[in-house]
Amino acid sequence: MLVLKFWTFWQAAAKAKREIDGLRQLVAKALIVNTLIILFLILLASWLLYAYLLAPINLWLVQEAPNWLAILGRVLLWLVYATLLILISFFSLRTSVAFMEFWYEIIVARIVNHFRPVHDFPLTFKGLGMMSLTAIRELIWSLFLSVMLVVAGFIPLVGGVLVFVLGGFFLGRSLHAPYRTVMKEQKLAYELPKPTWLFNLKYGAIHLALPMVPVVGWVLSPISYLNTMIGMTYLMEQERKTSVQTNVQRDRDQDPIPEA
């Protein structure tokens, strides 16, 4: 069911790129920039994690610790590594989303403008300033969440699961953040998927897991994230347009124009 829903989002994203002028080029540029940001952050964080934490501890376990402690230490070390890998994935995606927030809003505004009269966001100095402030705010929020997830990761037995669930939820929430922003700035009515918390958890967890797969996941995660966001926006706007047209037709049927 989840795979079919994902495929539905991707199909809707492909349809949006075919129908909306300039959207394909805008998405391609966003994917290139987003992928470069994620690759840089994952490689940097992974190297720092290995060089300054995993390698020194592993070396101490091999050379200094007793055999029983070395075996137990390696098991615990891999558990810590798995938890930190989830945190790296979360931080990399959240940070890339923060820096791409303004770009995402332009993409979403293009889709919304396809269904109802909304002005696109102009790329001006004011807009760039808004993008910078949004990026800084989202970056600070990402750092705060990462610290909180690090603390949660040390809870015995359930730490790793808790990190994955909370990280997935917050990442899923960012999928429809650009849509919410566009709707609020343009003062338009909107409705998010129901139940929203379950949507956030499911799709956020999947995108959180993708960067944990080396190379393939690093490249696939921004593609999947952006296509899911585009497809979700397109389907919600399409459903809204169909609903409005149905209501208008129903009103016409109920109140026929009287004959002269």
C-alpha cells in the first residue's frame, strides 16, 4: 500500500512536470543543488564520526581492553554507530531542506498557480533575504532537534527506535512545510493529508532511511523527497479543484436558472 502511494506521488510529479511550463527545469536545478548539499554533509559528518569517535574507541578496544570487554564494546559501538547514522541522515536532509526552502516554495507556488490564480514568488533581493532567514531558522531548528535526538538515543533499549521514529516524524512534517507556507502567505484555504501525523511518520521514516544506504541512497533521497513533495502538492490541488467544480455543478443543478 505504501509503495503504491509512493508510486502515485511520483506519477503525479511526472504529470506536473509535463503540464506546467518551466517546472521540469526548475526541479532539475533544485535536485542538483540539493544532492550536492546532502553528499557534502553526509561525507563530512561520516568522516568526523569515524575519525574522532569510532576509530579511537575501536583502537582502544583492540589494544587495551580485555577480550570480554572488547566483544561487548564492539556490539555497543555498532549500536551507537547505527543511532548516529540515523542522526546524520536526519541532520543532512533537514539542513538541505533548510537551504532549499525558498526554492521549494517557488516550485510549490508554480504548482498551485497551475490550479488557481496565485502569483509566483519573484526571485528578488527581498526574496533572497527571506530565504536566508528561513535557512538560518531551519538550520537552528535542525541543530536543536539533532541534539534532542542524541539525548533520546542514549535511552536504553528503545533509544535507536525512538530516534528513528521522532526523526522520521519531523522529516515527514517538512514535506508539506513549503505548501503550508505558500498557502499562508497567499491567504488561501488548504487541507493536509489525514491523518497528518501518520503521513509524517510513514513518509519521513522512508526518506530518513534512504541516506543510510551508501551512494545509491545519497543520490536517491533528494530525488524521492522532491518528487514526493511535488506529487503530494499536485494531488491535493487537483483534488481541491475537482471538489470545487463538483460543488459548483451541484449548486447549479439545485438552483436552475428560471425561464424568462
